[in-house]
Amino acid sequence: MRDDLLGAHVSTSGGVEKAPERGFEIGCNAIQIFSKNQRMWKSKPYIEGTDRKFRENCKKYRIKKVIIHTSYLLNLATIDPIKREKTISGLIDEFERGDYLDIPYLVIHPGSAIDTTEERGLFEIAKNVNTILKKKRYKIRLLFETTAGQGNNLGYKFEHLFYLLKNIKNDNIGICLDTCHTFVSGYDIRTKKTYERTIFAFDEIVGLKNLFAIHLNDSRAKLGSRIDRHENIGEGYIGKEAFSFIVNDERLKNIPMILETPNGDEWYKKSLRLLRGMKNG
Ligand SMILES: [Zn+2]
Ligand SMILES: [Zn+2]
């Protein structure tokens, strides 16, 4: 198998230590997982020895990078004190689980300004993350994901991400770019020219040095629609060519690229083969 960092989001059913084998079976060199049930506030702690088994399996199944995607319930942008407290303790739990498993990246959607303005929401996100990271130094790096901007979700403009990087007083943070989300929020990548323009804008505003992970998803919705519907690679409005620019981009060489496309393992396998086939040399 090629020496790349391509992979997919895989299930942890039956235990987190089962994920590396699932990744291996569909051709992943990198995987993304949930650290716990992503739709529940509370989850049991890992049973003893899970960390050792998980690391052994990553080695055995040659998984070189792992990413945790945080729970969908978290909302760092809320001004509601109860929701804020739940989010903070939920996120601390994700940090702890990540460090326990020795995972390098923790991806989070910045937050939703459902009960406030965008400006205040961004301010709250930075403040809440500062609160968490001031109390303890974690090994895992927190990555804010670019979002589709559906509803009141923040993070659909590169400027939002710049604001967070600037206002969080910690260097152990960064960005995860999702190709479907950036596309529907208005950043075109379908031609060489538009791709270069988007990467240039990202580098100017956010900085490529802050990019640590990529979600490779095609889109079922149009450019600028702000509708978050993932599609299999080459089957959506983005189309195959954009993905060939990404997998061949020298600037993105050491960045894990994770599929979050629908329809399960057969499509994951097919998409990973397609992406590897696009690689020059
Ligand atoms: Zn994503
Ligand atoms: Zn999405």
C-alpha cells in the first residue's frame, strides 16, 4: 500500500480498539473516530488496558495517524450558562480520552451562534477554549473545522478561523479543512485556477502552517448553498478534478486526509482507490 495519509471515518462499535482493523480492511493509512457516542452527553470511561490495545492495533494495522472528531452536542459559542458548562466538561472529557489513547488531533466544529450574534459567538468560543487550556496542558491538538455555515454555525469564513487562532492563547491548536464545507460556504476548488485562489486565500488569512487535517468530501449541494450534505468523491458538485489537485499538492503532503462520505465501506474502498489512482508518480 502507498505510503500516504489517506483514510476514512470508521466506527468504534465494540470498542475503540477495534477501529484500526476496520480502517485497515478498507485501505486506510489514517482514521478518524468518535471517542464516545457522539450523540450523548455522558459516556463510560474506557476499560483498563484500552490504551495499550488501541496503540498495538494501530501498529499492527499500520494506521499512521488518528483523529478524534468531537461530539455533535458541544457548542462553544453558546451564551447559555448551563449549555456552556456541559460543553466545557464534555470537551475536557474528549481531551482526556484523546491523551489517554495518545491521539494527536481533536477536531471540533467551532460552534453555533444559535442564541447570540456571530461576533459574540466567536468571542465565547475563544474564551471557553482559553478557560480549558489554561487549567491543563494536553498533548492532543485541538483543530477547528471549516463549516458549511448551515443554520447559525460559525467557521464558514476563513476570517472566523483566523479570529480563533489569534484569540486563543495557546499554540496547541489548528485547523481542519473540510472540502465539502468550504465549497458550499463559497470557496470554489473545481478548476486549477479556483483551487489555487482558495488555497491562497486560506494561506493568507488562516495560514497553511495551521492546517493539520483535511476532510475529503464531495458535495451534494451547490457552491455557496451553505447546505451540509456530503457526497462520494467524484459523484457530487465538486467533482473528481478538485481532489486530484489536493492529493497532488506538495504543500499538503504530510496532512492526514479523511473521507466522511456516505454509503459505507464499499464506497470508502472505492474512493480510496480512486484517490490513490489520481496521484502522480
Ligand atoms: Zn468534516
Ligand atoms: Zn459536514
